[in-house]
Amino acid sequence: MTTFGINAFGTGRGRARFESMAALAREAEAIGCAAVWTSELYNRSATVPLAALAAGTSTVAIGSNIAYGVGRSPLIWAAEARDLDELSGGRLILGLGNGTPTMMEAWHGVSGEAPAARMAELVTVLNALWRLHEGPVRHEGRFYRVHLTPTSEVPEPVRPRIPIWIAGVNPLMLRTAGEHADGLVGHPLFTAEYVRGPVVAALAEGAARAGRDPGAVTVMGIRMCAIDDDIEIARAQAAFAIGQYAASRVYDRLFALHGWSGAQQRIRQAARARDRAALIRAVSDEMIDAITIACTPGEFAAALDRLPACFDHLDLIAPPWGLSAEQTAATNAAILAGLRTHLAAAV
């Protein structure tokens, strides 16, 4: 059965932003959500809000969706993860992604070469550093070099292993998740057909390389939820968010699978021209219905009942593009209200 989580988009400034995130997390915990997630971008950290969520909740899992693997050294990742797991009492899920090669180079100042191989190596080093209490760590790799001998006793972490989930869209990173990760963080554009086809096949291939059961890899989806009393506004919000992602070539395989390549080209043209109206028109109703939930608040709980059962966990998020802070807060409230009804009925 699919479990549900929600992204803790904060609203307001200063301390109020973190307090709003913690309040949302407490409500999600109270209604039975399995996890609360935070995201990272060029101007926001995932780990600092995770500390606020850890301190403000007691039972719900907390996770990064996603944090940039290339944004910190393996040593700092391991140290921050240890602290967050200790603060939360063993509730952390470390969701990592590298972004596109262009993002790796332009944002993080590292080579965009072989992001899947870099991620596989990072997971290997992180797992070794998690066991630092057992002795020195020596790693000489393609991307990372770590020679660490503790100068004092290292306490054992709260848990013997830290769950690491990898974000992936295309075959190489999906196989890497199947081979090395505890879970896959799917993309907001993932459709049921893409998951049941290319995603499941690549995860199984990666798992076979490691002699693992592919069923041991948790498959997480991210579903953008555009919710408004005016259904046309909701669908326009969903279309705009889809268009922001669709312009990238990273998602060509997904669009080709559905026969949407022509529409994707029109989306790209509108995106280059910065023509918002044309971009929204280029996103078809079929895309909106396959990728998002777009509805009124009163319809949301029923929409959850109709979701395809292809994810182990589903993170419900407000569209990350084009909404004001007030619209995001209203959407989060509607998501929680619908989840309350859905989860109560399931029980």
C-alpha cells in the first residue's frame, strides 16, 4: 500500500518560515503521514530545515527531497546526517541528487562528468564514514579521496545504517539506485507508465548487479498538486509547472514514451520566448492528468483514491513554480485536509 508524505514548503521570513514548516510537519504527523520532506535549491538548504522538523516532531520520518550530493563533501554529509539522525531519534532519510551536468558545473563548481558514477561513489564513501566508529576510513576513488583516522573515540550512530535514496530519471542513475541505494526519489514528471516500464526495468538491472532484490528499493514518487476553487486556475498552475521541467532534454525519454515529443518542442519554444500563455497552452490535458493532480479542494481526497498504485511512497507537493507564498500555503492546507480524509478512510 502506498504511504504518503508532504513537502514542508515554509512561508514567511525569518524564524516564521521555519515555524511554519514545523507546524505543517506536526499536522502531517498527526493525520498519519509517513514522512515530511524538505528540498534544496541555489538559495535554500535542505538540512537546516530538517533540523527544525526533527526538533518539532516525534514520530514521522523526515527526509531531503532532494539535497545536492555534490554540494557537500562526503565527510560533511556524514557528519550532518549523523546529527540529524540523532536529533530526530533515527527518523532521517537522506535523499540525494546531483542535478544536471550543467547544474553541477555552474552551481557547484565540479565537473559534470559521469554524475551516476559520482553518486555511486558518494554512497559508498558515506556508508564507510557512517561506520567511522569502527575504525579509519581510507578511500581513493575517481571523484573522492578520504583518508581519515579519528583522533578520539567516535560514538556509534543512532542506527547502524542510514537510509540513502537517490534521485534518478534516466537509465544510468536508475540503475545506480537499484545497485546502491535504499530508495529511488522519482521526479515530479514521472507517470505510472514510465515507472512501470523504464524505471522498474532499470532498477531491476541495477539490483541484479549487486545481487539484491529490486523490491528492497523503495520507489518514491512526487506528485504536484494544483488545487484551487477555480478548476481552470488549478489546471493552468499544473500546466505551467510541467512546462518548466519539460523544456529540459533530461526528460525526453519520458515524453517520447507517451508520444508527447511534438508538444515538448512547442513547450521549449514557448519557454525560450518566455511566453507563459503559449507554454500553458502547449501542455495537454493528457499530460496534466498523467503527471499532476489538478482539482478543487473538495475533489482532492477522491483524487487520491484514484492514484495508480505504482509507488511505495508518494510525496505530495504544491507546484514549485508560479505560486505566491499565499497560494502555496493554501495548497498545503488543502493537501493536508484531503490526506486527513483519505488516510482516515484507509484506516
